[in-house]
Amino acid sequence: MNQYVRGKSGVYITFAKTYCSCQAHYYEVVCKSEAPYCKHQLAARLALALKRCPVTVVPDTAIAQFLLDS
């Protein structure tokens, strides 16, 4: 399941355990392996655990457009 997480610099798409579209995820998690997750992934996981995130079905075309725009 993917989630949108609002951060200071915008909205990021996350797969809570594997991916976030923020720069910190790429730099600190992927390149440097300094952290297992970025803060957006942690927020997404916490929201899921606390059942505090609304579920919205988003068509694949909307996700593709979001990725093209980011």
C-alpha cells in the first residue's frame, strides 16, 4: 500500500517499508545506508499502526502523473 505524506517541502509518496520520494530517503537510506527509513516512512507506518490514516483509492494514472511531476 502506498501513502501520501505531507512534509515541510511538499507531499511525498511512500511505500511505508520500501520507498519514499523525498531526497532524504535517497541520500540517507539508499546511498549512505545510515537509516532504515526516512521520517516520512516512519510517519506513514505510525499512522497505519494507529489507524489514523484515511484510505483513498487512487487510479494508476494519477500516481503516474504524480511521479512525472515530482
